[in-house]
Amino acid sequence: MSYLPVVAGVAVVNMLAIASPGPAFFLVSRAAAGRSRSQGLATGLGVTLAASLWALAAIFGVGMLMTRFTTLYGIVQLAGGAYLIWLGLSAWSASHQADAPAQVAPVAAASPWRALLTGVSLTLTNPKVVIYFTSIFVALFPGDTPLWVRLVVLAIVLVEEFVWWGLVAYVFSYARVQAAYQRFRGVLDRVLGVAFIAFGARIVALARL
């Protein structure tokens, strides 16, 4: 059996999923535009690592196990929703600081390690990522799929995530983009805060324990 069509299909589907705007995109672009390229890259690397961990978990059936145990999955949903709400409130709070007349300089950058942990935390607590990778491996791979094929797909996921988030960080760290962000940072942070809170509230509302 040739696994090339399946592997190619996963590569295309995963790339489309990554490129779809969501919490991770807003987080990485904000880090790059509001702080620096290194902050955006570190945040994107955190998202990449966490997404790869979920993909690895799906390969060995952990993702399916989680979706079958509703209590465990519900806990992940609550944690993820609460974290998104916290990010939203933090962005909203930062928007008021941006509106202060005394603040002219950009916000001081956090450490790259903290940015990386933020990216990891966001993706590890996003229940949609669990469902996404589990559905891919269940729907597209037969039960007798060799381990090497699954590991190839894992490598593809890792590379695609890394390249995409690196590109996002690079684009949004341009001086003009950063200048535009700083000019409208108060408004943009409020919009981002509302979006994160809405994402989080919806996840919490759908949580089942």
C-alpha cells in the first residue's frame, strides 16, 4: 500500500488548519508586532512544540483516550477556556496602559523563555487541538499503518508549524507593522482581549464534566 497520498493529504490539511486565524495566530502576531521578532519567534516555537506533543499523543492513541473520558477532556476544556479568558483580560488591561499619555515607548519585552511558555500553555490547553490531531489519525490512517509513516507525519507537522509561525513572527515584526501596532495598540489590544475572552467563554460553556 502506498502511503504517499495520505501523507500528502495530511500535509495539506494541516497547513490549512495552521493558517486559519485563531488564538495562536493572534498571540504570535501580537508578540512580534508589540514586542519584537524574537518574542514572536519564541511564542511561535512554544506553539509548535505543544502542537507536536499533541500530534505525538494522537499517534499513540492518547488523544482518543482523552476524548473518550469526558471528565478528563472536560478538565482540559475548562483549563483552556480559563487560560484564554485570562489572556483576554490581560490584553484588555494592557490596552488601558497603552491609552495613558505618559506611555510612549513600546512595552518592555518579556524573556524569550516566558514567551515560549506562553505559546506552549496556549496550545496545550486548547481542546480543539486534541480533537484535531485525533480526528486526523483516526480518519486518515488505518489501524495497521506503520509507525514510520506516523512519525513522518509528525515531522511534517513539526516543520509546517515551525515555518508558519516563523513567517508570522517575521512579517509582524517589520518596523512599519510595529509602528502601526504601537499607534493603535489600545484599540487592537481591546479587540484582541474581547476575542480571547469570547474564545475562552465558548470553550468553558461547552465543557462537560
